[in-house]
Amino acid sequence: MTERVEAVVIGAGVVGLACARALARAGKEVIILERHTAIGTETSARNSEVIHAGIYYPAGSLKAKLCVAGRAALYAFCEQYGVTHRRCGKLIVATSAEQHAKLASIKQRAAANGVDTLRELNQSEALALEPELHCYSALLSPDTGIIDSHGYMLALLGDAEQHGAMLALQSTVRSAHLVGDGITLVTGGESALTLRAEIVVNSAGLSAPAVANLMEGFPSSLIPKPYLAKGNYFSLSGKSPFSRLIYPVPEPGGLGVHLTLDLGGQARFGPDVEWVDEIDYQVAPERCARFYGAIRQYWPGLSDAALQPAYSGIRPKIVGPGELDADFMIQGPATHGVRGLVNLFGIESPGLTSSLAIADQVNLALGLAE
């Protein structure tokens, strides 16, 4: 038996839940399909829980625009719904005169993205904030923060359900067919369903390209090749001497080994980047050896044997090693011509920060917003 529904969101990670909430608040009947036994168990459960300011992304990119808009919306959401968070701030540190010269371009890029709150600090000003720090100079980002990501997802789900959305766990999409009046989805698992939907949002994260490939009639040329970039993180034994996030000046290929904090004050360092062929979240203890030298560039006081494996996360990349980083891909009917379908590809960092703005963009692509 086929059930008709107005909208289906595939994937109950932070972005999928934000999309489901936005659709439900727009008056749509929504079913959220999640293949696991709980919400947010993949990328959304394995990130640094940082609320990003929007500093590093290319001007005019979706990452830049949606991070800045999403950050403002996220802080407002946290206040309204009581989600635990802290606007702790971040220091971007230069440890040499050569790196100091790069801070101006970072500040300039941030300003181009609409982030005009960065403040330049000399060495004494930076050490007054973080006495254990070693630096030549720094930029202070007061809008960077941290969040209880699971609490945020529960709040998104709760508000979506209050507006009529329903969550179906252990519901893996097995096949999909593009038909004239919608999209038919067949799910497996304990609650097998056949759904005919007017709207489908593919927010399957790591599996988004695979889900798109299930859709009979969808042009395969529009589906990007997926790559898996694993980031390993190590935590600090004992109390952190820092009250803010500490990021080194970015290096080619990434933001370097930086220090983030959770809401309990636990310090975590990472990531290193490991390109993998399959999903594996184990963190090899020996990988931490390369972390010590990088961290001691800005924190010489790091003790030997102070690091221990914490967690790893895998980014849903749509470009491979050595290629320029890709922008978010929000692929709607204007791109592929399929009415009611939006594919979300390459939604990696700053996906959590951008989630509410991504949801607005999805509604815009579907003609549900202006």
C-alpha cells in the first residue's frame, strides 16, 4: 500500500531536522526517514560543536553566506528554545612575524563575509586573555561559540513535531522512482513504507550521493562522486588552561591542529585529515604523536603523554585529496528539473552552524519562501 505525504526528509541529522522543521512550519505534512535507531548518530554526533563565525570561507560562497546567517539564527534559536551554548570566543594565533602578516588577509576575508567583529591583538593583549598561550599576535573572534549539538537536535525535532512532522527510525530508503506527480520512496527495516511524496529533501549526509543514485530517472551526471575525509581528535587529560578556542593561522589544506572546548571545559585537539575508503570511527592512539609538535607551537606547556584518543568524524566531501575545497551543493529543481526534489551534497563544516539557513535555502529552492 502506498501512502501519500506532502514532504519527506531523508536523514535525521542536524541539517535534515532543520529542513523538516522549516517544511513543517511552512505548513507541509512531513515524514523524516532515518535509517539508524536514533537521530544524529553520524556526522552530527561527531563534530566539534563549534558555532563558527564565518571567517575563512570564500566571499560570496554558500558556506560564507549561510554560515553568517545561520550563526545569527542559531544563537537566537538557542535563546528561544533553551539550548545550552556559550559564546566563548576564539583566538586565531600567529606564532611568528611571517604568520602575523597573514592575519590581515584573514580579517579582510572575514569582513568580506560580513564578519566585522574581529579584533587585532598584540602579544601582551592576547596573553592577558590566555596566559598559557605563546603567540606573536592574534585575532579575537567574539562571535565564535560552542553548543550542545544533541540538545539542539532534540529542540529541532521537538518543534518540527509540534508542527506535525513525524519521525520514522530504522527506515532505510531502498529505492526511489521519479513519477509525474511526485517521488515514490520504498523503505526497508522494521517499519517498511512505500511513500508517494510531493517534496523530497535528500539530507542523508555521507550517504546523500548513494541515495540520489537510487532515484530511477535522475541524471547520474548530476551526482557528485563522494569522498570520505576522516578527522581524528585527541582530548587533554586534566583541566584546560584556556577559556577560548585556539586556532593557529590556517595552513594549506586546512585549519591545522586547533583547540576546541566542550561545554564542560574539556579541551580537544584536532583534526588531522585521513582520506579513507570506508567508514571507520576508531582513533589510532599512535596518531597523537604528530599532534604534540603542532600544539606546542601555540601552547609550549603541553605535557608529554597528556593526550588521549577522543573521537573521529568523517566529512562528506565531494572533492578528493589535493583538490580545492567545494562549496555546499544545494541542488534543487532549478538545477535538475525534478519538481519537489532537493539534494544536499557536501554539507560538511560549517553545516551545524549553517543548518537553519540551509533549511531556509531549501524552502527557497522549493518555492516555499521568498
